[in-house]
Amino acid sequence: MREISTAGELASVADGDALLVWAGQGELGRRARAWYAGDAVAVGIPDLSKHDRLVVRGPMDDLAPLVSQALAELGPSFRPFGEEPVIRELVDRVPELSLRATFGWMETTVVPSHATTAAWLDGDAGVEALLSEASPESYAQPGDSGVLRWAAVTGEAGELLSVAADAWSAPEIGFIAGVATRPDARGQGLSRQVCAFVTAELVKRHGQAALMVHGANEIAVSVYRKLGYTYRAVAAAQM
């Protein structure tokens, strides 16, 4: 197991994989640590999108011992996270691990051309109340670590109708979270508007954007596909 010390080296070793580059957060040698062994790569970082994560990829003969060594360095709170087939095989190979969750990772380098009235908010007033009503389990919450700013579509009186956050973005990839629309405003394409705006802003700033989504949420996945995102099935394991 050899440690990776720079973002450039990580991007090279990981073949530019957005999932691993995002996990580095531009924090290698500080908050994040990364290693490779053979063709396997692992990036560990605490408190990224609400969890201590160990993002992984590579062939299992290299990856299984690398994950075991990385977890020994980082501690049992770190969750191996990567493409679903890889995580399922990893769970079979490392007895201490069990499958925790499956979901989707979506990414894009496309600037959406969809018309939108969304804009960045000056602060986060009203966001907590909207999330409490529309998406109480949202990982992104106002004031949380890594949650940088909020965008919204607003009504005629300035009330928040649909929101999304720029949260846990890395220098090389922006990240969207906290997407929610007020229940009585759904069915009007407002989530698509706010996501189109934030996606465009993040791609222009970082070169690409990404988000996580429940794979069973076909409506959300369809919206993101129409904005130019591609889908990867991912999973998380835990000790």
C-alpha cells in the first residue's frame, strides 16, 4: 500500500474517476488520505456528505487487502463506497464488512440550457423550514459543515418553492445536495429549474458536477438525465 500525496497524482492513479476525485476534496495530506496498491485505489475522508467515507475502485485481488489496511489506518467508522458490483464483491471478500445501502451517483460535464428563474440565495433563511416539510431526511442542512450555499426558485411574494445546495464540492467537481420542493408546488418542474441552475453554475466553476440519488426514484433520475447527467449504481458497506 502506497500513499498518494497530491490531487494530481490521485486523478492520474484513479484515471480521473469523478467519484474518487470528489472524495479527495482538494484535501489530500490534510483532511483526506489516499492509497493505491496494484490497480486498486482508496480515498478516505471524514464527514463527507454526512459519513466518514472510504471511496474505492479496482480489481478485487488488489482492492480487498488495500481496504483492510486502509480501515486499519482510518478506523471502523469509515464506510467503503464505490460502484455497486465492486462493493458487493468486497463484502464477500472482507468478512468484517456488510452491505449498508445502494443508491445512484450521477455526474455531468454539460451546462444545461434549460430556462430557469432560480438564483443563489443571500443566506439560507427559510431553507430549514422548507426541508423540514418537504425533505426532512436531506443530508444537506443549513449551517452544516461543507454546505456552502443555497439556490432557490421563489414565488411572487419571495417565498421559497424549490431549493438545492452547493455542498461538499471539490475543486475539480461541484456537488449538488438538498434538492427539495414544497409539497404544494410540486408538478411544475421547479426542481428541474433549480437543479439546472446549480448544475450550470457548478460545471462552469469546477468543470463537472455530481449528485447522489435514490435509484428507485425514477422521476428524479429522469430529471437529472434530461439535464445531462449519467447514472452509476453505487453502494456503501460498513464494519
